[in-house]
Amino acid sequence: MTERIDYRGEGLTPEQVPAEPWPLVRAWVDLAEERQREHGDLREPHLITIATVDADGMPDARGVLMRFLDPRGPGFVSSTSSAKAAHLEANPVMAGVLTWVPLFRAIRFRGRAARIAAEEVDRYWTERPWGSQVGAWASRQSHPVASRGELEAAFDRYAVRWPEDGSAGPVPPPEDWAGWRIDCTSVEFWAGRASRLHDRVKFTRVAEGGLDTVGAWESVRLQP
């Protein structure tokens, strides 16, 4: 039998719940980043599980890195040839979960898929390491490949085209490079507590606006 762990997180008191979700989203992400810097036991604090629905109504989920976060919602980058992109084209809805086990905390986002402006995506592209840029060119995401060797050979071809020393100029973004964010209709905060009496607070959007829009959100505490 797997050892059971009694969650002993700090919880989420009524006094800690703001009128809009954004302050708490920002505070919890900051705390996760701080935990990683100071303790190193929380790897990839920006890892977010993204769930989509395909054209047949079947759900799918995968972990990606959250590359954008502001009051408009969390966002990520991908290829327009990927499976998730095809799902979002057929059903432009998605959900995302940030989970931080050492903190006994998680945030759930649900809403509609919104494309991120090309200039924002291109600006992020310039921040990526050279290897990640070349790797994006080498891989046709979500499509079959005959072998690992074929993938590595493609990487090598593009590495020759745009050497790491910059002699051929910066690596441009591929034409299929794109980004999406969750235009959130609900945000739920989960804080693990002892005896399974976890704290859950769900925000629901009741008017147009972002995560920080005053008067656009209502919150309710849910039973665990």
C-alpha cells in the first residue's frame, strides 16, 4: 500500500481571499518561484497541465510550461500543427491546473482559448535558449517520427543553418509558432489541509473583464 500523507498546508482563510482572483494567482505563483529558489524541491513552478477537447468530444491533457501570466490569464506556446492546436481549432475551450505539491496548493483555470498576439509570442521567442529555438524548427509537434536519430538529424541540419555563435543571425520563429492563453470564466484555489479538510475557493466571472477586473467576479467556498 502507498503511504498516506496527511496534508499540512497553511490553508486559505477568509481574510486571505481577495475580491478578484488575480492578487491570489500572482501571490501563489510568486511563492512557488520563491520555494524553488530557496529550497529546490519544487521543480518547474510554471508547469501547467492543459486540458483540451478534440473534434469527437474526447478530452486530452498534457503538461506544458506557462510562458505568459498576467490579468488576461495564463498562456503557453505551441506549434499550430500540434494536437492541442487542432483541438482548440475544433473546440476553443480549455482548462489548466498549476499544482505545487510541496506547498499543498493548486490553481484550476477554466475558460475559452484566446490566441496571443504575434508580437508577444515573437518577443518571448527571443528569450528562448538557442537549443530550444532550433529544436522548435526540428520538430513537427505531435506528428510521428521514424526514430530518435531522424529527429536529431533534423536538429543538426537547422543547427548548421543557424549556428549557435550567431554568425548567420538570430534564429527566427517558425511559421507555425503560436501562443494561446485561457480567457478564464472560473478560477479555483485549492489548499491542502489535515484530515482532508482542504480549503477550496472558486471564483466565477459574472461580467466581462480580466482576472483583476473589479466587480467581474464572485467567489464561493466549496466543500473538499
